[in-house]
Amino acid sequence: MNISIASSEDKSQIKNIWKYCFEDPDYYVDFYFEYVFSPKNTIIAKINNQIVASMQLNPYKLSHYGEIYDTVYFVGVSTLPQFRGQGIMSKMFDYAFEYLYDKKIPIAILTAEQPILYQGLGFRHISSLKKYIIPIENIFRYKSKLTIETAKASDYSDLAAIYMKDQEKYHLSLIRDSNHIKKLHHEVLAEGGNIYVIKEDNQLVGYFISLLIDRDLLVREAIFLTNSALE
């Protein structure tokens, strides 16, 4: 078995493994491998010239008590079923941690349905995703002079600024700039949703990201700077 950084020629095999191992719809997978995937951020394991496992280390910046750190977000951690249980992924994480050490990247993060599975690798649980279910009849209709519009490219810088202003109250947060918002907008559009900006006197005071899933409206992120924007 050979573990290495991927090359552009490996993209097709890596995409096929992703599609096999995860339940993401084709349009999202196509978006990801067009706009997010990078071979230089991908680690693969090959047996007899076949890619049998892969993981991606997407770069981000984190703020921790005001200190800015380079970090990577592990995504697409996947192994073909016939090669599972052979310790391949454990060896890939060892390779990844040495790679990050050489790059002087001090923090790595991932999202896991079962965090305990990754504690043996050195990961620790630091946060959870909260989900609120609100029946539509419990949502009040407010009278407001604020306007709601779909986001445009010209809003990206303001959206990043609003997000960073909101995140000042947290000791750990992701750093976003206009390029990050642009990529996020493309991702949401690919999923059939959109970013909606809230304006007061033509100034952005909040935004939310939502999309329809079956008959449910999912609001995956909401940022508000004023009470009127929250209402």
C-alpha cells in the first residue's frame, strides 16, 4: 500500500469513492469537485495502483480568543468497503498528522456523527450542532420596514463583515472573507437554496441561509446584528 498526496489524474477515482461512500446528491458532488476539491489538499491510499481510500484537508483560518491559526478541516474521509477493517485509515491519519506537523499547522478539525470514533486519533469533542424544529403556525408575522433580498456578489464583503462582527462574542470561530462567502453562496445555490440579506435603510443588518428539503424549510445559518433584523 502506498499513501501519498493526490495528483490531478486521481480526481475521477476520488470522486467515485466519495459518491459510493456518501449519500450526497450528484449536483452537490459535482459542485464540490468543481469548486472546492484540490489534489494538493487530498491524501490517498493506493493498492495495486487503485485508490482504495481518501481524505481531504481543506484549509481554513480559525480565531481562538483573538489569535488567528491556520487549520484544516477533514472531509471526505472514506474507504471502499472491501478494504475496511485493515487499518488503512489509521495509517492515513498518521500520514496526515505528520504532513500537518511539517507544514506547522497546529489545529485540525472534523465533523463526525460519532465523535468517539476519532478520540483514539487525538481528536476531542468541542461543539455540537443544535437543531430546532418550529411548526409554521408558531412563526409570527412581523410588521417591519426592513427588506429581504437574495444576496448578490456585491454583498459578499458586507456579509463577511457582518459574520465576523457576530462571531466576536465566541472564543472559537471560523474566519470568513468575501472569497469564503462567494464559495458558500455557490454551495448553497447548488443545493437549491440561497443566501438572503436583510437591509435597514439600505444597510445590511443580517442574513440567513435557507433551502427547501421535501416540505421542510431548513435555515442552516442565521446572523443578525439588530433585534429588528432578528424579528
